[in-house]
Amino acid sequence: MDKDKLYEQCVVCGKGIADGVEIHADHIKPKDRGGDNSIENGQTLCTQCNNIKRNYSQSEAGKKYLIKIYKQALANGDQKMIKFCQDVFDAYDRHGINEHIERPNGR
């Protein structure tokens, strides 16, 4: 992939300038949580994914995004995706990651 194209698309959903979405420069670890302005701490996100992430860490944003995917899978009756999401929620629980973000169905 052309390196310049990487900066023209969202690292989460893959949509980019060519799709008509606005791209934002984002701190992976927010500055108010000790992040810096280094290239290693930067990523590109579309407006929608950036709004989901807000001021969360990557693992927090990932869990929030997974909750959104899980709810869509429930609405669509997509059993394969429901099971996948439940397995990932179980991994969050097993490792004690982001316990402050309640998983759906209160497990």
C-alpha cells in the first residue's frame, strides 16, 4: 500500500478521503493521560470513529466500538458475530481490562 494513502484513511474502519469522509489526526494515548505528540502516538481516524474514541485509550475505544458492533449483531440476528463479540468481552473480563465499561447483558 502507498504510504501516503495510509494517512488518507481511518485506521479503524478504512474509510477515507476518497470515500468523502473527513480524516482527523488523533493521539492514541490522549495528551491529558500522558500521551505525547510523537508519530508513534498518532493515528488517523474518520469523524465517526474519532467521536466514538473521544478521550478513551485504544482498549477503551475498542470495547466501546465492540459494544456498538454487538448491538448491531443482535439487531440483525447475526449469531456468528454475537458469539465473536461475547468471546472478546470474555477476554476483556479474563484479563481485567476496562472493567469500568460495562459489557452488554451485564455478565
